[in-house]
Amino acid sequence: MELSVTLREPHKRADLFGPGDANLRRIRQAFGVRLHARHAIVRITGEPANVAKAAAVLERFQATLAETDLLEPAIVEDILGEVELAEGSTDAAAIRVFNGEPISPRTDGQKAYVRAMLENDLVICSGPAGTGKTYLAVAVAVHLLKIGKVKRIALVRPAVEAGERLGFLPGDLQQKVNPYLRPLFDAMHDMMTFDQLKRFMVNDVVEVIPLAYMRGRTLNHSIIILDEAQNSTPTQMLMFLTRLGNHSKMIVTGDASQVDLEPEQPSGLADAIRRLRGIPGTEIHHLAQVDIVRHRLVQDIVARYSAEK
């Protein structure tokens, strides 16, 4: 599909396109379209949905320039993210990652979960094994990184089996936490190449860390995922939730049926669900057995174990 956008104020062309056409490059990167500018016309070519988004961004850029003399990088990123959401980013095909085909939620519950993550700054999702809680959270995080809505991804997990006392294990920090964070690495490897993930981690764009190392931090312009949250305590959960910085999102996932804490220790996941329900900008989402998308036997296994409780 090809669409032409006419510049309302051609004399502001340089401000609209940005230094060295940087703003046009961001549109190309975000939506995978081709842009060709000549005089007062910008031609956009690509998939229909993405062409529509790119055109909407250009119109928003022009409207902003009518009120101000400069399109600052932060404003550019905000407009890109807002248009991505407004123009249907909750559609399965819009979850674009760096490697492979777009990731599609497969059940109504999963679709509602993806929509919640895109529309809210804090989402807490509980559900049984195999419902895609972690995988879809990572997919949305990579999607938001790809379109420039966030600058960093932090993937966090409790290391319950080691009592968070990771210094007793051999090796450096990464070697100590790898066994606990392996599921997050596996999901990331599905969405980008090994070299790309390695480069992101070296440049601190992607960080995979144990929950114990979150204390004292504030994460801005980030998406932060806490996986296996049922194995956090209420105190740890409060510590984690208060790390949320400006222009950031948090996703908390867990399975209340697989708590590895001591019997007398309450779960931070259940505590947070009870305390935080109804706060604007927060959504509590529950996935069920019908949302299980692993091997067909997993649904039956979960059903049998649930029935005998």
C-alpha cells in the first residue's frame, strides 16, 4: 500500500524530519515502512496497517510543530508509542519482535492479557503453568523496545532455592543466577538472535537479575518483569513495586499453586493482588486452564491436581 502525506507547513520540513532525517528513520524502524520525501509530499509504502500508523505519526508531528518550534526526541518517542497503542497495537499481529514472525496470543484470556499490558503501567497476572504468562510478558517487552516506547528491559526472578544467598554458589554473579533465570533467557532467545541479545546485555539494554539485587534502584523508561512472583514475600514485593520509575511499566507474573516459600511465609503475589485491586493504571489479570497452550496433556494434568486440593 502507498499513501501520500502533504506537509501543512513545508518551511518546517527540516524540523519535522529531524537532524539528518532522524525522525523519519524512527518511523521506518518502528513500523517497517519506506518513506520518500519530495518537496511538500511524503510517500509512505508498506503493509496497510503500518502505513496508517506512520501517516498518523507524521500528522501528530505536524500538529505538535504547529504549537512548538522543536520536536524533541522524548516527544517523538511519546508520539510513536501513543500512535502504536491508539492504532491497534493490542492486535496480535502488532506484537513485533526482533526475530521471526509476530507473536500472536492464542486464547481470549491471552488476548485480554496482552491488551492489559499495553494499556496499563502495572499488570499482575496469575495463572497455571503453560498459559503463556512469562512468554507473552517478554514478547510485549521486546515489542515496546523495538518500537522505541521503552529504552530498557529488566527481567527479574526470585532465587528461592538458594535463599537469595547467592554468594555461596560457585562462579560469578551471572553463573550463580543463570539456573533461576533460564526460562527468561529462553523466551528472549525466541525473539532475537544470540548476538543481538548479547549486545543488548553488554550495553545494559536488557538486564536479567535476581529479585534480591533490585533493592535501592529506580528504573525509568523501562519495562520491568517479575516472574515467579508467587515465590516473593510481601516485603520483597513492596520493594520491587516501588522500583517503578517515570515512563515505565511493570508486569508481575506467577502461579499461586506453585509456591516454594516456607509454609508459614505468605506469598507476595497473593498479597499484592489483594491490596492493589482497583488502583487506576493497574490491572489484575487471571489466566485459567483454558488458556494453557503447551502440550495437550498439560491442561489435563493441571485439572487433576487442582481437583484434588
